[in-house]
Amino acid sequence: MMRERMPMQVTLGPVPYYWPAERLSAFYQSVADWPVDTVYLGETVCSKRRAFSLDDWIGLGRELRQAGKAVVLSSLALVEARSEMGVVRRLCENGEFRVEANDMGAVQLAREAGAAFVAGPTLNVYNPRTLAVLQSAGMRVWVPPVEMPEEMVRDNVDGLGQAAEGLEVEVQVFGPLPLAWSARCFTARAVDRPKDQCGFRCLEHPSGLPMATRDGDEFLRINGIQLQSGRWLHLLDALDSVRDAGATAIRLSPWGEDMAAVVHAYAAVAAGRPAPALIPGLDPAACCDGYWFGEAGMARLARQAQEQEEQV
């Protein structure tokens, strides 16, 4: 089923790293002036990261809303304690902002609160029957898992039939790929500390802690209880295929370097304008897009194809 082609919105996902309150505040002051339509706020990785409380996130959301941004509050991807579920409940019952449910417990709480929600990528939705169930529970936006290829995204949207007309599809197109979560903390283990006595070592790695192979290739990035890809997903050269797969929005995951340049480049291409050849601070050799094309995630295919066409 073909849906009407609409301009894709640009969204900024939640900050995946542990940044101090001062850095978070400065970052989002800048975001207010960026060409993004929706901003996701909140802690999605570790409940011990408390630079901002839920009330702080809500207050920041109000400021961004005044700046013309739509705001979504994101929940934890891995809920391990009753106290954490209490925070998720408060999140789902906030009454002001839509919630991104990254755990099925959050889906249940949002449904009980009668609140429409975003189905985050960590819900691991892989078929239209599951999408239909989530729609009946209040899902309005679906963020596919980051490893889902273009063809599967399209098949899921088409499989919904007429129900797909009311569904927004948001595809992550930039940033380190979140690959796995664990009840144990990888960062704490790297310095031989137990999780409960981590000393907040994540603060020392504002873009994650790189892990390299014996050959020196960075293949993973440690981020607390989360493992990320060593390379950055970068689908700027493939946005037409993202749109054709049924996406109504593209998600950019915050990065510790010149995120403003990334946002402006993607916003330009999404609006049909040319993008800069290079983004400051972003090494093309450190980027990947293989998952989107059904290949190994660390591959870089779209740019290779473009370069081959230019050589012909």
C-alpha cells in the first residue's frame, strides 16, 4: 500500500550518554534554535544517571515547547526495580507530553493512563500484527529497531493496510547504534568496579568508551549498561529510500561533537536542499549504514554507491 508522500520531519532523540546538568542545559539551549520538529527528553539507559530529575525534564520540555518544538519524554529501556517502574508510571501520567515507551511496562502504563505514545526502538517490533496490537493500545508513532532493513520497514507498514494511514514512522538515520543492554554495567566492569559502586565513571566518557579489536578497529562503544556500535550510523545519502520505506520522520541521536552541523545537514536534505559534502568533526570512514540495506551493520554502502556513480 502506497502512502501519500509528505515532507519528513526531523527529530532529535534522547541524549544516550551521561552528561552533567550544565552540559545538558547548554545543549538544549542550543537545540531551541535548531531546525528540528520534535525533541525527545529523558534518561533511557541507566536510572543512576540523575543529572536531571523528571521534574527537570518536564520543565525543560515546557521551555522547548515555547520555542516551537514538540516534546516527547522517553522512558528507560531496561527497568529492573520497583522504584524505576514508579518513575516510569509518573512519566506516563505526566499529562503534558507524549511518552516514548522503550519497555513493555511503559506501554501498559501509558495504556492505563489513556495516553498516546511512541513505540521506541527497544520494543523490538518486527511484524504488522504486533504493530496493530500496539496501535490498539495507543501507539501513534513507531520507531523501528535500528537493525531493521528498508525492505522490512516497508513490509510492516504495508502489512497494516488502511491502519497505516494513522501511523507515523520514525527511522533513526544518525548516531551510534544501540545494540545491547545488560543488567550489569560494562563501564563499571571496565574499571573493575561493581555496578552499585561505579563512581559514575560514565561521566568520564561523554561519547562512550571505545572498544577496539586487536587490529585497532573500533567496533563497539561502551555506554554504561548499553553497548553501541563503534561506527556512527549515517544515512544522509539514503534519505530517499528512508522516505520510500514509509518514514514520516527521521531521528538523529545526539553526538558529543558538532551536532548542530549534523542537524542542519539532515534538515536541508529532508527539505530537498543540498547538504554540505562533509560535516565538521565527522570522519566518513567512521560511519556505517549496512543494516538499512540488509547487510552487515558496519558496512558503508550508500556513499560507496554514490562514489561509483560519480566515477562512471
